[in-house]
Amino acid sequence: MRHWFSSPLWVRATAPFRATRQMRVQRVPRRFDPSDGLDDPLILRGLLQLVVLTTFFVSRYFFDVLLSPRVFDAAAWRTIGWLGRVVCASLPLLKLCYAPLVPFFILHIWNVCSAKMIQRVLLLVFSCRLTMHIILSNAIVMGRLTKGDVWRPLVKLVRFVRISSGRSSSPPPRWKEGYRYLLCIIVPWMIRLAVLAVIYENTVGSLMTSHRLLSRWRQGGAGEFPSRLYPERGDHSALEWCTSYIGQPLPCSELHLAREFNSKVMPSLQGAFYREIRRAMTNYGLHGSTWHVGHACPDPSKVTTTREDQGWNLFAQHAADNVRLGHCLVNCAEAEHVAAFHVACSRSHECLTKCDDHTDG
């Protein structure tokens, strides 16, 4: 007697199921290559994603090192919650004042609306549309770079910042010894020391600079504070102060403004470059037609930006004095005339073309 499960009818009825089960069993042993997709070319959108992720993790690492992951997360979530409560509290007020505010906004838009404004808005909209089209395009490839060339280093960077900041509670054993362990210890302390140096430079350093300026004023022989030596703005009583160093006539208020800029503003711009100081002088009222950004130590190159193009070597100088000085080290008498006590100078009457031991710093 045949069993029911060996009958031809049962075999035909269960053939599709048995075939599917055999196919499933055959698919299980297949293994996928872990590098699938990483050999594809890198497109612009992927590069922008890399920049955004790198900026996020590095910025969070900076705050984790200065504070701690727990404190930073608590502050961030409390700030987000506070903003959410502010938005929720302002919605009823907005609904209440919606009707009176609509005419106000319509009149304001009507006031600023013009052909030039419409042109700017349309230009902005079309520029954004073009930018989004470029970003979303898959045809813009970053040279020969592949996804693996940028994403593998990013994974290592993220692993480093998580372990070094203390966010990873159980790091791999290889991160607990060797150069990786040293990096996780040294880099946070380097960041902390750099921040302390910047704070010290902007607090204690500025106070020491002010004390040094006061000492330089007293070494000039007058023994009085600069406000007593120099006339106030608009005071034309002291005519001896209403000329440049070489005798070019100028308003006393303008000379006083230049002295004030050199003595009060320039000590805080020691690391700024030429263009930033030129912009600060113009905003302060010292325009380029009369007042130049002078070099105390001669500029070795007019083509490239050098160390001499920073604030420690620059000061507000009258145009006639700048032309007369030429490619020489500024005289201490001229520096004192415009209150530029932060720059190096020479008390020699000869033309020195380099800052060396003969300078008076």
C-alpha cells in the first residue's frame, strides 16, 4: 500500500513549494562584498554630505573637549526644548494678532517693492534653483575620487572623535594602546591649551599692552597722560599738533583721530592683515585719500602677503609721511607723533631697511 505523501497527486501539488524551498536554501550561503558601492565615483552631492558630516562631528568634538559630552548634550537639548516652548507660546499670539498684522506687512512689502527689488528676488530664486540642480545632478563627478576614498577616512575620524571625547564607553582594544591612545589623550589637551591662550591674549595680554603703552608715553619725557598732551577733537588751539610728522597741514581733530586709532584700536589687531586694518581705518573715519596703512618695518614684497603685513607692523600713517618714509624703518619720533607705540621703530637718523637689533620694540 502506498503512503499518501508518496502519491503522484501529492508530489505534483507540493512541487512549487519544494522548488522554492530549495531555491531559498541555495541563496543563503551567498555572501556580499563589504566594498559594494564604495568603488563608485564620488559625485558633488556626496562631497557636500562629507563636508557637512565632518563639520558636525568636529564641532561637537570641540565642545565635548571643552565641556563634556554629558554637559554639552544637556545644554543642547535644553536649548532645543526652550526654542520649542517659545514657538509654541508664540503661536497663539500670532493667531491673535494675525488680522492686524497682515495690512502692516502688505504695506511694508509695497513700500520696498520696486523693479530693482523684484529683479534681485528673481535672481536669488533662479540662483538657488540652479544651485540645487547642480547639487542634485549625478553627472558631476569629483575627478578620480571614489566613495571609498572619502568615506573610509570619515569613519576613522568619527571613531577617533567619539573615543577621544569620551562618547564611546567601550573602545576597541587597539585604541587602548599605541599611538592611537596617545592621540586620544594629547589632542583634547592641545585644544584646551589653545583656548586658554586665546582667552589670556584677549584679557590679561590686553591689560599688559595698555600698561606698556602707558610706560612708553611716560618715557617720552612729558610724564603726562596722552589726553593732556594731545588736543581734543575739534580743538584748534594747539597748532603744533595740526601737522603731520613732516609738516603737512591737517585738521587737529583728524590727527587726534589717527592717534586714538593707533593707541586704542591697533593693539587689538595685532594678528589682522592689511585689508582688515584698511577696512577698520575707513570705518573709524580715516579715509585712504589722506591716511595710509603704513609699514613700520619695510614690506619685503608688494606682491605676496608676508608677516610684515600684519597688525603688529602696521599703523595709521599720513599719506605725505608714508611717501617720505619710503622703504625705510619708521623713526620713533614719527611713531610717537601718531601714537603708534605698538610698532618697532628706530632712533637712528639713517635709513634702516630691516628690523634688527637697532629697533626699539
